[in-house]
Amino acid sequence: QDNYYGGAAVAAVAAASTAGAYQQDSNGDDMGAEKKKKEDDYNASYYDGNDGDVEMAMKNSGGGYDEAYCFEADTEIMAEIQQDNTVQVDESGGIQAFVAETIEIDGDDVGIIKSDAEIEAEEKRKYVKYFGAAVCCLVVVVVAVAVPLTLKFTKNVVNKTRYVSDPPTEPPSQMPSIMPSGQPTSTKFMEIVDFLMPLSGNALKVQGSPQYKAAMWMESGDMMPNSRGGTGLSIDDAGFTQRYIMALFYYAMDGDNWVQKQGWLSEKSECEWFGIDGFSAGCGSDGIGGCIKRSDFEGDYNKVCRLSMGRLNNLFGEFPKEMGQLEEMRYVEIQDDWLIGTIPTELGRGWRKLHTFLIGGNVMHGGIPSSFANNEFLGTVFIDRNNFNGTWPTVFDTLKNLEWLDAEGNDFTGTLTPGIGELKSLRIFNINNNSISGNLPDTFDESNLMEDFEVAYNKFSSTLPESLGKAKFLKDLRASGNQISGGIPVSYYNLKNLEELYLDNNRMVGGLPQTYEPFYDGLQELSVHTNMGMKGRFPVENFEKTLRVKVIELHNTEMTGQISENICGRLDPNLSYTRLKTITADCEK
């Protein structure tokens, strides 16, 4: 069949057999198990299998055959051959040499005889194959377990309590993020990268970075009609950089997950995107959204001047430094979201016309860059409820038009400088819940407009500033939870607009004024508890003359006297405007 070499091969085997392939010992036993070999033109070895048939293997030593083969010569067939006188048997019973014209051999039992080394190599290949398959299965199992866990815990980076107003009521936009896929290699993309390199640097070449994504969108995702009858801006178009920066802001702040994102990355002008579109002081008008029109300058464009993303809009990320290029920016509001990182120095350099900066309720850290110093327009700054730290920023002393500063709930240390008291426009100053120490500024004069002065829960150790009594518009004074000593300055007695006075948990001494003073006219909330040095009679008569008082907290002091029935009766819950909400005194004695 296919695995034999014809009659010559069989003849060679027969000849080898006749030459005494099997011998008997003196006892007549076969010595076939010893595998005799005869060297001739053909080398042949053969042995008796378990079935009693003769199994032969041969190899041509002269180069005629490449491998050794084995086959079975059935003993019954050999007997028939002998009976037919086809072969002759010698005296010992062995088969003499003969030449057969053609003998067919069943190829089913023909196989290559392999050496021990070949068998060992084949076993090793099987082991490697099975081991590789096992490793692949293990990798698949690990990935299947790890990926869901990774997705579950990826964004649990920040955990903080929010103190915010109601969430926005407008439904979120269904606008998908337009993000080209694949690795861009177009000439236009490379031109964009080269053009923006001075602004964004190597971040443009980092696949997946906000800069990279924004550049890709400018290259092939922007569908805004252009003056050439196509879509998208080229680097030669006015406003190209501004549109790139706003797209960058979207990607840097995880825009796909915003609650409200109407218009963002659409074919509309960026001046009409949510948060930009609208009106702020000195910014925005009909037909151009939240931008300032500059059409009278050749090659100029409408420039973004506001960014009001509201509260609880789920922004997450760092301010891109490129935002500092928006030099017409006037109003920025991103509150109670997930801003992280620090305030880039570039914002202070570029936003010289900024008048309102509201970023309270985020998780930013660091300080306030000195680049904001001497900004002549900056009037309202909310950086409250963040993680800002370091020494108190002296940059605030240079903001001559600062009206409202809220830095409550941070980690500022150091001391306040006298410059705070010299800010003539400052009306609201709130640094509650920090770690600022030293003396309170005592540099106020009659021209100051201070209405709300809050320094509670810090580490101040001075007396109350005498000059603050000149703040004729002062309504709210909160200095609880410090180490303030001394008494209430007499100059405060003339603060006729004072409504809330919180001096509890300090080391104060003295008492309340016994005579009726303007100080009592508008007073609604008085808390002086936990000042063991405060003593003297409580002037109950001065509180009976006003129905406006809501809070009286006197516990843990050495003050004496009796609270009248008239005052205690105002704890009645049926009362409304005249109800006394809190009184920490024993009204039964």
C-alpha cells in the first residue's frame, strides 16, 4: 500500500529471515527476544509480538530507505506459502531466501519506529501545549473578575459631605460626546498639534489626555459651519483657540457625565453652550450668548466672558491652565461639584477683568496664586468648603474692590494681616472653621462698609478689635471657638444695626452693658456661653423691650439674675415672629 517499498523490500526481509533471524538455544527455546541483527545491504531487526506473528522492521543501510517500518507477517499465511511450495524450508525449519513478485501489505499497522529522544520531545511538546492552554484559561478568569471590580471602585476617589441648595431642575441634554476614534494621522491634525504646542505642550501628544481629545474634536468632530462651506475651524480662523479651549474644558471636567450640558460640542457657537450662554454684569447680550461682541475689529471674534455651570452639575476634574487665555472672562461659577487640584497661576494672569469667582463646595487644595494680586475688578470670591491650605493668602489684601470673601471651611493657617481691615469695599468677610491664629486686624475706620465679620472656630488669641466698633453697618459678628480674651469693647455699644453676636467658647471676661444702649436695639441672637470669666448681672430689662430676640445662650458663665416670665413665655411654639427659639437659662427659678 502507501507505506511499503515494493517486492524488493519484502525479498530483503525474507532473505534476512532465511539467514537465521530466529535461532534456538540448546534447550530448543526461541531467542527471538534477543533481537538478532544481520548486516547486509539491508539492516533488519525483528521480533515476535504478543500475537505470535512475526513483526519485522527494516532500514536500507545503503541509502535506499529513509525510515524504518514495521509490519506483521501472519504465520498462517506463511504456512500456506510453504504448502504451495512457494518457498522452501531448510533442515532447521527456517524459511529460505526467496523473491516475491508482488506482496501487498496492510498499511493500517505500518508506523514509524521512533527513538527514545523523539518520544521524549513529543511528550514535552504536549506538556507545553497543555500548560499554555491552562495559563490562557487562568488569565481569562482573572480578567473577568478584575474588570468589574475596577469599574466599581475607579471613581470612589473623593468622599465628602455637600452643603448645597436644591439640584437643577432642567433635564440633562441627550447630546452625545462627539469623539473621533482611532489614531489621527491626518495633515490637519498634525497642523493643529503644532499650532497649539505653545499653549498646551506635550499633553497634546498623550493619547487620552483632555488636550489630545480636544484637538481630535477640532480636527474631525466639530460640525460648526465655516466660511468655506464646510464644517470645523482651521488654525487660520479667528476663534479657533477659544473653541479648542472650551472643548478642552469639557473633556477635562468629564463633560460626558454632566447633569446639564446643552449645546456642548454641538455645531452651535460656543457662546451658546450651556453655562456660557446667558447674562452677567458686563457680559452677554441678545444674539451672541455669553460672549462679548468684537465684530468691529478685523479678524476678531465674539469672546467668552462667563462660565456659570451652577451647582451639583457633576463636574469632575482640574481647571485647565489654558483657560487663562480667555482674557475677557468676567464671571465664573462652579459650585458644589468635584473640582480637584489647585488654581492654575495662568488664571490669575489672564482673568484681569474677572469680577466674580465662585468655586465653593469642591475639593481643591493649595493656596490662591499671587497672580490674582491687584485685580481691580475682582469683587466676589467664594472658595469656601474646599481643602485649600497653607498660610493665609496675602493676595486678598491687594484686592481694593473686594466686597465679599467667603473662605469658610478650609485648612488655612498663619495670621491675618492688617490689610483686611483697610479694604474699604469689603462687606462680608467669612473665614470660619480654619486654623488661623494670632491677632484680629484692628485697622478699621469710619469709611469701612463691613456688615458681616465671621472668624469663628480658629485659633485667635487677641482681644476683640476696638476699631471694629466703627463699622456702623455691622450686622453679624461671630468669633466663637477661639481663645479671645478681654471683654466686649465699649465701642460696640453703638452698633445699632448689630443683629447677631456670637462670642461663646472663648476666654472672655466682664459682662454685658447694664444701661440701655443702641447695641440692644436690633439684637436678635446673643451667645456668650462657656466664658467662665464673664460675670455680673444679666440686664433682663434690656431684652424685654425688644420682641426681636430669638436666641439667648448664657450657660457656663458666672452671670447672675433672673429671666422674667415675659421672656420665658416667648418660648411658646404658637408664637411666630416674636418666638424665642433658644434660651439656655433656668426659667423655673
